[in-house]
Amino acid sequence: MRKAVLPVLAAALVAVSTPALASADSLKWGPCPADAAKPGLECTTLDVPLDYRDPDGQTIEIAVSRLASTDPEKRRGVLLTNTGGPGGAGLDFPAALRDLGMPQEVLDSYDVIGIDPRGVGHSTPVTCDLTPLEHPTNIPMFARNAADVEDEAKRVAGVAEKCGSSATAPLLPHITTANTARDLDRVREALGESKVSYFGISYGTYLGSVYTTMFPHRSDRFLIDSATGPGGWDAAFSRMFGQGVEDRFPDFAEFAATHPEYGLGSTPGQVRAKYFELAARLDAKPSTDGYNGQAFRFVTFANFYYDKNLPYLAEVWRALDTGNPVPPPTAAEQPPGAAGLPSDNYLASQLHVICNDSDWPESVGTYQRNVAVDRVRYPMFGAAGANITPCAFWPAEPAEPPVQITDRGPSNLLILQNLRDPATPLAGARELRKAFGDRARMVTADQGGHLAYLFKDNRCANDLATNFLITGLRPPHDLACGAEQS
């Protein structure tokens, strides 16, 4: 997951014959679509099988971009990238990484490749024909009690039904992480490369983990930042949102306590108490702006992603506490889609992936029990993370078992992880590190928020990641970096 929106086992299961490696780049590059057009970026498309069990059957289109190395002597190969989500478009990501400050040595070492994954953006897109009111968020709604779970079940069942009857429903069972990994390998082949390196953030860590599990000896250097864990976005991962908020909240509490102008408390404990006070008050009586307890909890979670959002969040709390108008968001929670795309493409493609990737519980009672447990374990947000989603009513069964991440393959992965990430908590990264065994090393950074490499001014973490991409060298053992340092 990147944004909150208001946001050798698997290969054996589906035997696919792979054509001989192309002798050279066989793609025809040209201008990018207007919404992805950036200086130095060129784009193309590639046809891939809709169903890899029928490689000569129906095809779909995958949109690919390239920010080419301008130094032939330093160029090592290609760096595939993924922006997370799932559902995040990636055509302009290579240029975004350059603009974020990706070191020139890295840009010289690779042609940086962006991809709109299957179902997303300028690749063949999917839709559920949803309006924003029908499914306003990709994060489960906070449930105060069992009745709330029952009510939410009725709503999300309708969402799943619309996905199963949409204009793109025939594509629905085939929009999966495993198939996206197979698409990446088709891109590798079309580029004429025997191996690829990879940089993925958030959900992109799961996609990279699946690719290097399915194609271990086609994997060069894999940098994964802010890990979902070895199961991707499954029901267990969703429940970790509760832990993620508990991990991250002390950063906000310290910020608010040291800024008395917000009036939220003079100690972190008082700020925490204010959270529960406001939530209970808004559960009982929504604000004049329409904020109820669910919206308050969600906007708190969403603004924990980045430190730059903490002042805005404090302003929202102050407004709700004092009865004043809530300030408008500083930026849209979800980037606008490209012209001509279904308006629900981000949410629809995300639902396709997470609901197809694993077998979610179908009993409403299971979610009611989980909500009751997590409301106690993680009182701030556990009753949201454990709540029911459209995946409980998904109109397709998983086409294949989830890819099992193991330690089989070359030792070529570096996991980068903030200690206090609300969206992909440290616990998930530790599980992924354990699953990979000696294939991976993990670098943790003593900082909060989502995403680390290039998104934080932590010299220790950034330098280790950059050095890995340039040289392939990793720390001999897992390493802990301190707080942000320039």
C-alpha cells in the first residue's frame, strides 16, 4: 500500500513456456501519455497473456516506461520499479525517483523502468463501476460493535457484486500479484535482459518478493522498502493496521505535546487521552462538518503516513475539539486518474489484487470476533483493521495458492524499514525477513511514517540502499540506523 484513500512453488503451479531471450531491446519506444510525460522519459506497450495457463490465448496490454542511463560505461542493466498500492500507476515513477533525488550513480547504473501493472492506468484497466460514495476508502471502516460489522457487511457485499458484474469482469480472476510478476518477467525478456534489479515500495515489496521467489535466478539486486510481509495484503496484514497506529502514535503525541498552540495536551499521555475523548464525542454526535468517529479515526491514520502532515492533523483535531470548521486537506489523498480511465480504477484494481491473492474469511461472525479482540489489543484503530471488506464476498476464488516466500535462491535482497510505520508495520517486515532467511538483510531506521529510501533524510539508511544498488554490497548482518540524520 502506498496511499490511504478516502484511499520455485508458484512457478510450478502454472507451467508456462518462456520463449528464448531476445537478443536486444525489442520494444518500440516513443512519447509517454500526457499525464506521465516527463523529461527524459519514454514509453511503450507490451502484450502479455491474460491467463498464463493459456499463453496463446487472449492478451492484455502492459504500459512500460524507461528513464535510460546516459552513461554506457557505468550502465549495469535495468531497475524495475513499483509504486505500491496495489493499484498505483508507475509510468512516471522513474522520473519521480530522479526528482526525489535518486543519486546520479544509480541513474547511471540502470535504465529505470516504470510499469502500470495489469489492470492499472494505461495498461488494460479494470473497473467496478463504483462511485466515491459506494466505496470511499481502501481501509476498513472502524466498527464500534458487532452491529457495525453486520452493517458494513451489507455495504461491502454490494461492492463485490458490482466488481463481479462490471464491464471488465472477464478480467477479474486474472488480476493477481503472481500474474503481475509474470508480466514483469515478460518485460525483462522484451528488454533483452537475462536478469533484472528491482526497487519496490509498500505493496511493491510483496510484488518484488513474489517475483524473486518465482524467478530467483533472473533476479539481480532487489531493494524493498516498507514491507507488507510475506503474505502481501491478506486478512492478517489488514489487522496489522491496528498495530501500525499504536506504533506511530507516539510521534504525533510528542509533536502535539510540544506545540501547546493546538491545545491537545501538554504530555503525550494527554494527547492520547484526547484521541479517545474526541472519538467518543464524535461517535455520539458528529461535528457540523460531518465528521463522525469513523472519519476522525481514518483521517488520523491517513495523516500518519508522512511527518509533513502532522501539523495539518493537529489543526483538524483542534478544530474538532473546539467546534470550529475543519481545514481542507492540503492535498488530495488520491492522485487524479488519467483522462479516459475509469474513475474507480485505483480502488477497483486494488480490490482485484488483494481479493484474488488470498482466501479471505467469508463468515461475518469471524470479523465480528476479530473486531472484538483487536478493539482491546489495539484500541486506537484495531476495530478498523479487523473489520470486514469486499474480499469476504469476492465473486471469484483464488486461481492458485499464494506464493510461499522462502529462503531458496541467491542472497540478493535488502529490506529497508522504518521502526514506526503505520501502513506497513515493522512486524510485517520482520516476518518477511524471517521467510527469506539468508537471502535478505534488513536495515531499520529509527523514524516514523511510511517509506524510507529518498523519502527521509536519513544518511545511514539512504547510503546503505544506494550503495547496494550501485555495488550489490549489503551489511554482513541486519543493521539498525539511528534517527534522521543529514
